[in-house]
Amino acid sequence: MFGRFLPKETSFFEFFERHAAVTGEGAREFLSLSEPLVNVHAKVRRIKELEHEADVITHDCVEALHKTFITPIERDDIHRLITRMDDIMDYVDEASERISLYEIHEFTPELRSMAEILVRATEQILGAVKGLRNMKNAAPVRRACVDINHLENQGDGIYQRAVARLFKEERDPIAVIKWKEMYESLENAVDRCEDVANTLDGIVLEHA
């Protein structure tokens, strides 16, 4: 008879997995902006929709956290993980809006490479958060975290080369500003993937 007074179990793992799936879709949509003859405005709108969907998942997760007495992992870790995941999609949305605002019609090779790295990093995040359901077999989660860190290092290198080439070759100061902001938005998205990986690694270590 007391069962109805107990809080219902909340699957925080489901929140993580749903968010990672949405973020991965957002990264793929951004990469698709580099394809010729793509409908840029439709793609940007779709990324905005995905960013809103990610925000809703984050909000629902945090609300559930406030209402749940017993959680499968530390409460701070749940909050830290879901908010850091949300940061990725925020930067993807920021980058896509700049594509539209600055009327960029063609990706540089560096921007496409960074977008490809972002897609691979978000794929690793999805695999890693799925692995949280089984802490007894944490090796796949840790491998994914290592891979994400490697990808972030690659992204840093591409970003540095892109900015160096931009200042060396571009004579239009307005174009320099536009492209530097584009590179920074995407680099921030990849950096946030590393933040998520570090959070996941810490969770796994706590439960080892």
C-alpha cells in the first residue's frame, strides 16, 4: 500500500541517450551544410529545432533530478553530464546560424574537417552514454572517452591551422572576422565533447 507514495524510478540513462542521439543528428545536419546545392535555410531551421529538443530533454532531466530521491549515479554527475552535453548542441546551433547570417555558401576544407570530427565525437558520446547502464563493463565507455580526447586534439590542430591560414591569406578584415567566428563556434562544440568525455570518465572511475 505504500508503493504509491514512493517516487517512480526515473531513467536518467534514457535522458542521456536521447540527448546524445539528438546532438548527433544536429552534428550530421551541420556537416550536410557543406554539400552542394543544399537548402541552407531549411537545414539551419532543422538544427534550431534539434537545439530546442535538446534543451527540453535537459530541462526534463534536471526537473526529474529535483524530484528523484535515489539516483543511479551521483546527482552532481547527472547535472554536470546533461548540461555539458547540452553545451555541444548550443554551439552547433550557433555555428549554423552564422552560416546563414554571414551567407557562407561553401565550406573551407578545414571547416568541413572540423564538422566531420564533431560527427565522430558525438557518435562516440552516444556509445559511451549507452555504456553507463552497465558499470561492470566500463571498458567501452573509457575507450570512447579516449577516442573523443584524440578527436578533440585533432580538432585543435585543424583550428590552429585554419586560423593561421586565414590571417595569412585573407585580405578582407570582415571576412577574417566571419570565418574566425565560424571556426571558434565549431571548435567550442568539439571542446565540449571533450568536457563530456572527461565527465563520463570521472563517473566510471567513481563506480570502478
